[in-house]
Amino acid sequence: MKEPMKGRMDDKLDGIATFVQVVEAGSFAVAAERLNLTRSAVGKIIARLEARLGTRLLQRTTRAQNLTEDGQAYYDCCVRALAELDAAETMLEGGRLQPQGRLRVSVPIAFGHLCVAPVLLALAREHPSLRIDMSFTDRVVDLIEEGFDLAVRIGELRDSTSLAARKLGKQFVSIGASPSYVAEHGMPTELDELEQHAVVAYSRAGAIPPWDLRETSGQIRRLHIQAQLSMDDVQAIAAAAIAGFGLARIPSWLLARHVRTGELVQVKDRCNLAPQDIHVVWPKTRYMPSKTRSAIDALVAGIPAMIDE
């Protein structure tokens, strides 16, 4: 009796996606984490695949794993086959009203909390079958290595050759202070006057970078800041400024929020030398799932109004 076609195809597909993940992750442990499996389970899947094919695909040592010649040939074929399957699923997803599945997103801490999260929360409310997993970090993550679908980044895209990107806007920097501080110490009108004021400064690894500022005339000034308080978090800097500890140099979109509430007043608007670009980025791929596309579209539609104030 002939074996049913479905059974033969299931056997052929069994283990392919796991094998590709192991190759691209570079280790069984990383692949297991991405697949939500144990390392032992991944090892058994690969062993069954090799037994079925009658050849060794991976040469494993205690320190590394490498594709065998047969493994490389099989990997190339598997990648092409999975791409075709992705294309078919993407085509079918195009007719679905609801994006679905798990979407992993990496976002900067302050910008993520105050700008990105509200957009993605609205998206999650609109699409109940979409599961959004947000990671808040100012570290530049490796999207492919760490299994993220997309990320929001502020500044230069250092790995742009492996990423696709859409611009969300620009981040400017402004200077603000609390109304009580200005009432007591006066409102500085020239950049030279800033050095005479108390400052809440941003610090990196314990060092306070100088303030490079542009006057309305276009002239550049470098101010070496002395501060009683220095922090590596812009929300904490804003909170200290609201408490009356001095001038704070923070993103313009953040200052605008506190100006609207009356907690801060604007001292200097958009006075940084060069604004930083804000992008949403994702690994380059021929086919994009609807869950990723819907998130990108939501960010492109929602973020500009939050930062263009």
C-alpha cells in the first residue's frame, strides 16, 4: 500500500526550520532559546534529521560547530524552500484582517516608554491576536542574533547593510528649567550665561560631555559643564529639573511634554548641533509578515506627531 502523500511531506519538512535556526544562530543553545525549546530537544531533532538523510550535516566540537559539505548544500536548499513557504504565507496573510503571532520589539528606554509603547499598545488593542513583546534597552541589539522582529533606534545606523529601515523623524535637544528655578535665578538669554547656572547633566560612565550648542545666529559654543547632579537617564534628568535643581538639556519632545503641564519652561529651543535621526529597523528580508508591517505602519503614522512639537 502506498504511503499517503501528506505523511511523506511531513517527514521531509520535519526538522528543516530547526536545522536552519541552528546554522544561523551558530549554536544549539541560542537556537533553542529562539525556538522556545530545550537544547536537548534541538539536538534530538537534528540527530533525527541526519539519520533520515543518512549523512552528517554539522561537524560539532566542544567549542564550535561547522557545516559539512553535505550540510552546506542542504542548508542552501532549505533556505530557498523556507523562503518560498514564507512567500506563500505572506500572500495568504495579505487577505487577513488581523495581524497575529508574536512580535519582538527592541526600543530605547525613555523614548520607548513615552512614545513607542503608546503606539504599540493601541495596535495590540486593535489586533487581539497579535502578541507584542517589548524590550526596553539603550543597548543596540543584534536583531538577527537575538531574535527581534524590529527595533526603534535613535542615531546612526551602524549595521545598516543588514537592516531595512524607515525614518520616523528627528530628535532635537532643548534646554529647560522649572518655573521656580527661573523665578529665583533668572532666565538666561545668551549661551554664555548658561555657565553661571546650576545644571542637571547627562553623564556617560561617570564623565559629563561638554554641551556643544548652536546660537540662533548659527555660531557654535562649547560649554564645559559643572553639575551637582549628573545622570545617565533623560527622564531622571527631567525629574531633577522639575524639582528645581537647575537647567536640563533633554530631548525636545520630552521637554515639550513638561512645558505643556507647566512643570518646566523652555530656556533654549532645539539648540543642539545636529539632530539625531529616529528609525524603525528590521532585518532585511524578501517577504515581510503582516504583524511586522502593521507595527511599522503604526509607528510611521503615530511617532511624528509625538516628536514634532
